[in-house]
Amino acid sequence: MDVRPSAEQRALREAAARLVDDLAPKSVAELGDAARAAKLDAALAGSGWRELRVPADGGAPLASAVEAAIVAEELGRGAADTTFLGPTLAAELRRRAGAPDAPSDAPETVLLRPDLAGLAVAEDGDALCSGVAVDTRGVASALALARSGDGHELVSVPVAGGSPGRDLTRPVAAVEGAPFERVPGAVRRLGAADLDAWTALALALTCADLVGTMRGAVRLACSYATVREQYGVTIGSFQSVQHMLADAFVSAEGSKSIALHAAWAADTLPPDKALDAAAVAKAYCARAARAVCETAVQVHGGIGNTWECFAHVHLRRAFLSTQVLGDVGTNLERVVARRGLGGVHDGLR
């Protein structure tokens, strides 16, 4: 594995970073700025980054998982309140099912199980589907699965809006007993290998978001430590604060390495091996993200526990990314089961 980014990947990161620096919220108050959010949505739509996993000639994705992860990481760094994860994972499902691309004026997301640990599945004979649609800003439908024989058909359910939950930057919507429709033009049923590969990509992108979230939290805490004074000196001069920030930085950098491996594996290794790598990465990144974001809150002291301090926005975003496709425990169970140490792998976890 060559970890050096290509010139194109460096340019992509720089472009994504500029978009985030220009249009992502810089304060809790800016989360309510509809005009700014609309500009961010329009800029991301115009960039074409939501279509990185649509098929190119030959059916391979237009861009690699590493490149999709670069965008996800930068959006996470800035706590960007725009839709990326959902449409990207929906495009991957369409590509694997041989379905036409979603209309550009009607972005869609994915419907997960109520515990968010996997795609929602309607069993044979069911006419309705339930679950939780994630990343629902501006979307009207979500993709799910319907079991069909020894495989799964791609289906779509309507999504009516959504509201912020723990994460103030990416709304979610509960879907209860919604009628579903087969996705027109889908020519393939999805098998276990397809679902393993899709889950590996989804985990890699949530890891990238967690890495970006950690980077944003560390940057915020370091910036505050250089200006907040106590006893006549900045708190960043205190050894205890330095150690806290150093530990947070090391955790973020370690997470970046393992997340990069997961993104590389998603397109390079066989689906079962890719899922194994992604599950390891998710368990590591999710555990690190909570500690890093809580450190950022702690470094801010009393103000860190107030609504106005932006630190909790990073922590809340980390909570949602941790739950999507499984938290620490779920992914450790995946690793244990897949390595034959116990547990059962059902092809969807």
C-alpha cells in the first residue's frame, strides 16, 4: 500500500478544504444561517463530489474510496452542515445493482435499521419498510433492501424531511412502515459479497468523517488554549493542558492512518477482507473520537459546557458517525465473528 497521495488527491483535499473554510459554520449561531447553508449545499452539488461513486466506463466507480474519504474527512473537520455521506452510499448501492444514477435534482440517501448498524431490509412478503434515514437534508427518498430469494433487491422509500438529533449538522428521519418501490432499471440482485463491499465503504467513510471531526476538535481546542488566560498566562502554557492536547493529536493521527487503510482496502481487497479492515478501523476511530472531542470540551473549561461553545458540535457529530454502521462494540463483534473467534456473521453486519 502506497500511502502517498497523488497530485489529484492533493488537489481534491485542497479544494474540499477551501469549500469548508469558506462556507462551513464557524459558530453555533451560524448553524441557523439558512443562506450560508444553501450556498454550501449549492457549492457541494456543483463540485460533483456526491457523484464520486457513480459508475464510469466499464462500471467501476468514477473515483476511489480514498478520494471519497478525503472529501468526507474535510467536511467532518469543518462540521459542514450539508449532505454527502447519504448520497455517496446511495450511489454505491445503485452502481452495484446496475441501476441508473439518481436524478441530480433529487438527491437520495440510505435507510438504515433502527439501531443504525446496517441497511434496512424488508423481508419476503413484506409490503412496508421501517428504519432511520441519515443525512436527510434536501432529500426526498432513501434506498433500502428487500430480500428476494437468495439475494436482495434495491428498493426506495419516501422520506419526509428530517430533524437534527444528536448531530446538529446532519438531520435524520425515522421511517415507520413506509411503502417501498423497486428501483427502476436495477438489473442485479445484491448478494453477500456486494453487501460486504458496500458496508466496508460505508465504514471507511464514517471513519474518515470521525478523523475530520477529531481534527476540527483538536484545532478548536488548540486555538482556545493560545488565547485563554489563567493566572496571567495562556492555559496552553500549562503542562497538563499540553499533555491533553498532545494525546488528542496522537489519537487523531493514529485514527487517520487506520482510516486511510480502510478506504484503500474498500477498493483493493476482496469484500470480506475489506470489511474486516473497515470494522477494525471503525472500532478504533469511534473510541478515539469520543475521547478527543471530550478533551476539546474539557480544555474549554466551564464555557465548554455551554451551548455557545462550538466544541459540542464536534462531539455531537462524532456521536452520529459512531452509530452509523455500528459503534465500537458492534464492530469488535464483526472482527471477532469474521476471524472465527465466535459470533455469527449474517452478511449485513
